[in-house]
Amino acid sequence: MLFHYEQDEAKKKALKETAINETIPYYMGRFDALAEKNKGHLALGRLTWADFYFTSFAPSFDPFTGEDTFAKYPNLQALIDKVHAIPAVKKGRAECIRFILSYGNLAFEDVRVPYEEWPALKPQTPFGFLPMLEHEGKKAHQSTAICRYLAKKVNLGGKDDWEDLEIDAAR
Ligand SMILES: N[C@@H](CCC(=O)N[C@@H](CS)C(=O)NCC(=O)O)C(=O)O
């Protein structure tokens, strides 16, 4: 959603129109077809972390587009509703890593960093970004790598390299 950061109002309007009228329909149309083909999921015809990845950021579309973005994509809307209705996921709140940890019933300490504490913490993170996973005395970064690692532990990954590829391509 690059238009969100554009300062020039005219350019911002044009970028937003392109996003709403072209980019989002292009990708969401394809993702919707994927969900239809995969029996309501994004890959492999079953629940995988690709579903968690997508449905964790899907709610952020509406504030950008100013409309009910997924009303036009019934298979995606059904997927969002289905994942968000999983009781453990409901508690995970808004982020793929938390969805996976909660879904898999993996005990974790959910640390939210207040804005004013971030400058002091930043140098202690591997690459100066969040999210970060601390596990068995080690620190990991990059949300996708963390998701893939955790998904394997709770059976939300693929059974072989090809299945992993399908999941990666769908998220
Ligand atoms: N590629 C990274 C991007 C992480 C990222 O952009 N994190 C932002 C928050 S969503 C951040 O740490 N911003 C604080 C900063 O740049 O100081 C990932 O997927 O984990």
C-alpha cells in the first residue's frame, strides 16, 4: 500500500485508485480462485500457515481502501471468517506468528514493545526490526522465517519440499 506513504496528495490519490481498481482486484481475484480450488484454503486443500499469514493481515486492507475489500471475494471472506473463528487463533491477535503459537498451543510470552522503549531495544535485535523470536537462548528475526519454523512444529507446514513451495507461493 505504497500510496499510504506518498506525501503529494495528487499522486497519493492516483496510487490509491490504481491499488483499488487494478492491483488489489488482480491479486485478490487470483487468491480467491486459489481458495476456491483448495477447498477454502490457500494451499494443499487444507489448513496451512499460508492461511494464517493471509488472514492475519487481511483486516488491514479496509482502513486503506475505505471499503469492505473482501465483499467481492467470497472464498477469501469465508477463509478469513473461518480462521478468525478458531478459538485459539482469536486469542493470537492480529499477527501470523501469534496465530501459529496460539493455534498450536505453544506456550509463549507475548511481549509488546511500547513505542518509547523501542530505541533502547532496537540495537539488541538481530537486524534492528521486530518481530523477533527468542527461543532456547537464541534470537531469530524475519517474520516469514519465524512462521515457517513454527508452522512445522504444529503441523501447519508441507509434508515435503513441493508442498512447502506451494505454501510459500500462496502467502
Ligand atoms: N522483513 C521484516 C520486516 C520487519 C519490519 O519491518 N518491522 C518493523 C515493524 S512491522 C520494525 O521493526 N520497525 C521499527 C524500526 O524500523 O525501527 C520481517 O518480515 O520481519
